[in-house]
Amino acid sequence: MASSATPTPKKIVQSVTVRVPQGMLSPSSSSASSKNFCNRPSNRMYYPSNFKRSAAPARVMFFQNDSWNDLPTPIVEFLRSGFVERKAVVSVEIEGSTVLFDFVRMLQIDLGVGTQRSIAWIDVNAKPFFPRAFVSEDLVEGSDSPKVQINKRINVSGRVLGKRQTEERPMDEDEVTSSITPRSSEWPNVRLVGEPERVYTVCSNLFLAGMKKVDLAAAVTAIHQCVRDGPLDKARLEVFQKQIEITTAARGAANVIYAWCGVSGNDVKGILTHGFGAPSKVSGPQSHGIGLHLSHLSVPFLSAGQSERDDNGEKYAILCRVILGNVEKIEAGSKQCYPSGVEFDNGADDPKNPKWYVIWSTNMNRHVLPECVVSYKSNYVPAQSVRRAYPVDMLISKIKSHLPPSKVQELSSLVCELKGGKLARDDFVKQCRSVTGEQLMASALKDLRLQKQGS
């Protein structure tokens, strides 16, 4: 066990001043003995496999107020050194109180005040290690008994589940699973939002309400909310707020809305750190000028074409606050890259009933402010992906072998109508999907993509 005399900065972690009920701590606890405390009946969960499998932690977090909070760097560095020495429990002196960090039970135990909280970490290989149940046990000042403990389990999508209960059940180490995407550990200036939080509920409901129009199986896997604690992030917010004032003064109203920006996982870090650096990847008939393309709040699936699946099969969309100002109509396929006149600020495919907004490059980082990053899984493939990449005959030949004769006949009829000019391309794609189903279409497109890459 590390020496408790190791100096640490003051006020690294706030301690809770509480009244400890009699019998909670044995008399020997005043001498920093952890044996009796850690063997309390309520403390029966063990995660030795996490401790054995994990490399040294790069981030260490504690669970409080229904969210995961990062420990300060000096404490993380001290804990990392103990972890490298394979110490299952590391003792740290924080504001005169002895705090134990138990990597096997995944608990932070304050011997001075008699509280315990779950801990989690992400190691240097970006692998996350979270306990199956989250524990946050604080005692109320002046109370004779502890609060009811809230135990929460996370399923494989990272969502928080469960109800209030007063006892933890023992967990088999093989049950311990967490698929919170490792990439999230690389994203700056965000916090993982828990499912009970209002931010999660609102953002998830908005996103799924649109996505389920095209894919009933679409699912949100995680939501990260942008935080603005650092000087650069605060400055970015101030610039956005100042731009609202400028636009309001010039136009009478800033016309602030929310919209979706589809991005690849590799782009998220750069956007959160430095802002938007290049126009969106929207081309062909779907492009309405050259700039940052954002889809209307009700149609997040349009932005799915801007995002590529990562190795975990996840895609990403950023919910943004946007200053539109005066909007002009931009025709599909236009190469316009700035306002057509001084009376306009930004563009849209249809100012009265927009599906796409285009924010010009000169405005991107003053008129757009990221709010949340949504990680999700969906088999939906935007229509433009079919139109852009593969001939109809090649796509149909991939699909028809997996369909019954009646469905093949429907597809053949649709192809004849398309080639005969009786059916518009967008209508063809929509009806084709209704015949094949989203999963089969996605699988066929994936096969064609791999075939194209191999040729």
C-alpha cells in the first residue's frame, strides 16, 4: 500500500462532512484499517478480471450525482503508479482524510466520513472498464442512517438501468461488460450523459423520432454533452453569443435553431477541439452550395450520409445550435459558396420548409455551436448513396437472390418503370427499400462496396 504521507494538492477532491452512524466503522477504522470497512455486507461486488485485464489507467472517474466525474491529474498519476505495481488498493490522503481506491471492487472509500462511490477507468489502450452496478453512497448531515443506495446496471449499449434498492447482489466477473465506445475517451470537452438525465432524454427522443421514420431498429448507444470549462471553449461560446447580438441588431432577429450535423468518428475530436474546418461531405444533387450542411431537427437521417460507420458499427451526429439570420434558397447541385447579397446570411434548400441548411465557410465557427454528440447504430443508407455509387442493375442482381419470386417481380417492375421514365429516382429508391427491407439493402451495398474496393 502506498504511503499515506505522499503529498497531494489541496482541494483535489471535495470531501463530504457527515455524521457517521454508530457501528458503521469499527474502532480500528480511525487508524486507517480498511479490512472491516471493506468487508461490510453491502460491499460484495468484485471485479478481479477488470483489474487483471486492464493496462495502466489514463483516466480515472468516480460516480456522483448520477454522472461520471474525472479525478484530477495529480491523483490519476499517483493511482497509475500503484496500478502499474499491481496494487489492488491504493491509499491517498485527501484534505486530511484517508481515501482508498480499490481497483478490484471498483470503489472509492473515504475512511474519514464513511462514504463509498464507484470508480471506473479508461486505460492507456483506450479500453473502458466500468462496474456493472454504480454505487453512490453519501450520508446526510444530521441523519442517523445512510441514504437508500441507488444501484444501477449498464447494458451493452452503455445505458443506465435499474431501480432503487438497498442491497447489491454479488456479480460474476464474466457479467461485467461495457461497450462505451473507446473513442469517447479521446474526445475533449464532453461528458458522458446518463440515461436518467433530462439532456439524454430530450436529445435521444429528438434523434430517434426522426431516425425511426426510416429505420425502426435505430438505437442511440451514447450521448456526450459539450462542456465549456476551458478558456478556448468559453471564448467560443462568447463568440456565438456575440454573433446572436450582432445578427439580431442587423436583421431584427437572429433566427436561432437546432440542427444535425453528421460526422465520422475521426472528425469529432477535431470539431470539438478546433471547430468546423471543412465543408460537409455532401455532393451531387443533394448538395445545396459549398459549405457546412446541417439537416433539419426532424430529419436527422439525412445527415447519416455524412457519417461513416466505425469499427464498432456506430455512426455519429452532432446536435448544434445554429444562427441562421436571413436565409436564401440554394438550388440542389449549386456551387455557391457565399451569400448572393448583403441581405442574406446563410442558405437552405427551401427557406419555408427546409430539410437542409447550408452555413457558409466564413460563418461556420461563429454561427454554429455544438451541443451534444449522439452515437448511434442504424442500418439506414441514404438514397443518395445508392444513386451515387452503383448502377441499378448491379444492385438488383445482388438483392434478388435473397428474395422470393413475388418480391423479385416487384423489383423488376420498378426497374422497368424507372428506365421507362414513369418513376422518379427518389420514388424508385423509396419503393425499392420497402420491397427489400433496410437490412438486406444495407448488406447488398456493403458487399458492393467491398467488391469495388477489391477490384
